[in-house]
Amino acid sequence: MITITEEASDKIKELLEAEESPNLFLRLGVKSGGCSGFTYGMGFDEDQSESDRVYTIHGLKVVVDEDSTKYLNGLEIDYKEAAMGGGFTMHNPNAIATCGCGTSFRTADDAGKPNPEQC
């Protein structure tokens, strides 16, 4: 299960509305790279495959590819406003190590393929 706070959901919906495309949804994923071995992918998409997992969270359609599901189970996405702008944060209970940038991680079962040039 993935959790998206109301603050994050509201911000994502605001960004989706600005795109002015009714078929867009939020896609989450994981790929090898970053300082720690894996990096998060978060963006808008309108193409969905049969193997994708689909969630509805606070009225928001969220799609995760099948391979990323095991790395994202339990993920919490939040959004915080700050004096220098806002940003999304990821809290992943599967991560045993993260990079200082906050977008790279590894798990106890899989170290991924680190690429420090991506951080």
C-alpha cells in the first residue's frame, strides 16, 4: 500500500490541473541508479499497461509498474512548504540506506546499481 498525505495529494492535483489534460495520472516507479542504488520516479503519464498496479488515493489515480511495487510497498509521500519553496518527501520503510539528496535508496534485499553521477 502507498500513502499520499492530503497536502501532497492536493499539490499533485494542482499540478495535474495545470497540465490541462484529463487523461493524465500520477506514475510512481523505481529504477537503478543514484548514490545508493535506486532512484524514485514520480511524474505524470497517460499510458498504462495491463501489468500496472492502479490505486486511488484521495481521489487521485496513482499507477505503479509491477517491478517497482515491491520497493514502494509502505511508501509515504508528503509535501512540505518551506521558505525557499516546497517539495515532496518520500518515506520508504523498505529503505535501509538513503542518499543525502533524499531521492536514492537501497533495500536489505537489493542494492540496485549505484551511480554517484546521478546524485
